[in-house]
Amino acid sequence: MELKNRFKILENKPDDLDTQGKWDIIKATYVETAANNLGYRTKKNKEWLTSDTWERIGERKKLKQKILSTKSKITGTTTKFL
């Protein structure tokens, strides 16, 4: 159904519909017409973190685990950074 014929669908519907029923018909008509003529937007996701950044994050995690797992010479316990 084209936009120029938007009221044609209302001619064939019974008059015993309540306001909500009429609104649902009108809304469905507009949504269908817009989908047919305009289509849907396609969302393009931008890659925020490159593979190089992910590699650096992994290196940082390994270094942090290494630091947290080493024992202090003075106390003999593992160090914890807050």
C-alpha cells in the first residue's frame, strides 16, 4: 500500500471498532508503508579496540599476575596492590 492511498484501508474496516482498534490499524498501516518504502536502518558497529590493543591488554594482564604472584623478599608473603 502506498502512502498516497493511506485512507483506503480505513474504508474496508467495520465502524464498530473502538478508538484503540482504529489506532492499531492506522499504526500498522504506517509501519508497513514505511518498511516497504524506506526500509530499515542498518547499524554499523565501529571496532573500538584493535587487535593490537587487545594484545597489549593481554600483556598487561600477564605482567599484573606476575607481580601479584611474586613473593616479597622482606616479608615472604605475596604482595597485593590496591
